[in-house]
Amino acid sequence: MIDLFRDVHRAVWSDAAPDTYTRNLQRGYLDRLSVLMTQDAPAPPANLPPQFQALFPRMNVSQSDIRAVARADLEALERETTAAASRATNPLQRAHYRDAAVRISRILDPNR
């Protein structure tokens, strides 16, 4: 699981000057991590054929290592986006990184 998170993190956040599409992908990545941090896995649809049941693993996300790994990824991203915002010369990219850092902060601490 650590390798999966690391690989996806690198794929989504490796671009030093993200374009509109990459910025949207990065925001979507944060949205998914937010869901992992706050919600349990959905139950499969009632009428799902048996051969597709494996697509909906039955697990308690809050009792697995998923949240710990997602939290570690978010903490790393918070540091990275804060640093990237201070380095960015493009005002739109600087705003994007600052916004990402705030979003991450709110995911990690919803009371902020």
C-alpha cells in the first residue's frame, strides 16, 4: 500500500509547473484523500452480480492502515505544496499551491 500511495503521489504531483488539467487532477487527488480520511468504503449495490462483488471489498477503512498512509501522504503534500507556493513565480500556480496547502490542512484538521 505504501508503494501504491508513493507511486500515485509522484504521478500526480511531479509536475513543477502544472497546467490546468494537472491542477484539476491534483484537486481530485485531494478530494479522494479527504474521502479516505472521513468515510468508510461504500457497500456494493444490492443487485450486483456475484462475479462483480470483488470490486467492492468489505473492509472497515477506519480500522485499516489506509488512513495512516493517507495521513502520511497528506502531511508530506502539505510540506511540498507550502514550499512550492513560496517558489512559484507564476501567480496562478502560487495560488493553486496555497489553496492545496489550505485544503490539506483542513482535511488533516477539520476544525481549522
